[in-house]
Amino acid sequence: MPTTMQRLLAEITQHHFPRRPARPAQIAAFEERVGWKLDEDLRAFYLHCDGAALFKPWPDTNFWILPLDQVRRGRVVIQGRDEDANGPPDWYALVDLQDTDFVLVDVSQGQGPYPMRDGYHGTFPDLTYTKIIARSFGEFLEKALASGDELFWLAD
């Protein structure tokens, strides 16, 4: 019986637009660059595909899961500055929503599973609005794939 993550990855391969897998050396270089380790779900995803467009091919997708070489601190991607006044240093832009908004992976706890946060640029980094939308990347991916191409957390 496949795990939930294996099932989600198979769905991405069959119905979406995955990139080629990341090589272990790319993952090691990424972890060295950012200073944190991919959790189990993220490692499985990137070994399966180094980024993916869900529902529609890039650049027309609402969900562009970034390749490792494009993952940056959320405060840099959203605010343009790598300073504490512009957001926490341990929230990273992982999913580009194609409208200057992002889904962020919060690595502040130091080990996974890492929660996923709404990175709405208009209110970032206010914690009132930068809420947790999934407890892990696997949960985020499952909800995103079931969403029919909608930003599922905005319906709450």
C-alpha cells in the first residue's frame, strides 16, 4: 500500500507538470545554502521532482512549487530585504502563487514536519494574517491537489 506522499507524487506525475528530479547533490547544496534540512515530505517531493506546476503548466499555474535553486527567505522574496523588520529569517518562499503572494515553509522549529504559512504580500509579515494553512508540506500538497486549482485556505 503506497504512503500518502507516494500517492500524491504519483498524482503529480500523472496529472500535473513536474520538473525532473533533484539530484542528492542538489539537495545537499540547498541544505548547506539555507542552513536547514528538508523534512521527510519535502525530501520525497524534491527527489521525485525539483518543482512542479499544479493544474496548468508554468507560467499559467496558480501553484508553482519552486525548484530548490529558487527557494529563498520569504522576507527577501516578498519585502525585498533580508532584515528582521521585514519578517522572520526562518520562513522560506516555497510555492509561488503567481500574484506576488507565496506559501511559506516555516522552519523555525528546527526539524520537520514544517508548517506551511500564507504569505500574502499585502499584510506580510503580520502574524495575524500570515497564518498556518497546513501542518506539513504533505498536508498542503494534499489540500492543494484536492482544491480544483483554488487557494483552499481562503475559503476558511
